[in-house]
Amino acid sequence: MPNTQIRLKFSIIDLDQDVRVLPIIPRGRGVIPDYTVKETKESFPRNHDTVLNFTL
């Protein structure tokens, strides 16, 4: 579509990180939180952010 003057640019990055494999941390696991905050069914419809409230 040359008459639309729309330009598209794609960038592909193949990233390898040098991270040590530790037996105590499963592969694919992110940062393990210090505290576990449980969401409730009631907080969602009321638009309450339980994680933010716990943090504050």
C-alpha cells in the first residue's frame, strides 16, 4: 500500500542471558516475593487493589 504513506518497522532481538542455574530456584521462576497477598472474589467487583493496600 504505497499510497497510504504507512511505514512499518519490525525489530527482532534474540537475547541470551548469562544466568547461573541454581538447584533451589526452578527454571522459569521469577523473583520470589517476601509476602504472599491473596486476592478475593469480593475485591475485584469493588475495584479494590489488595496488593496496593497491603503495600501501603
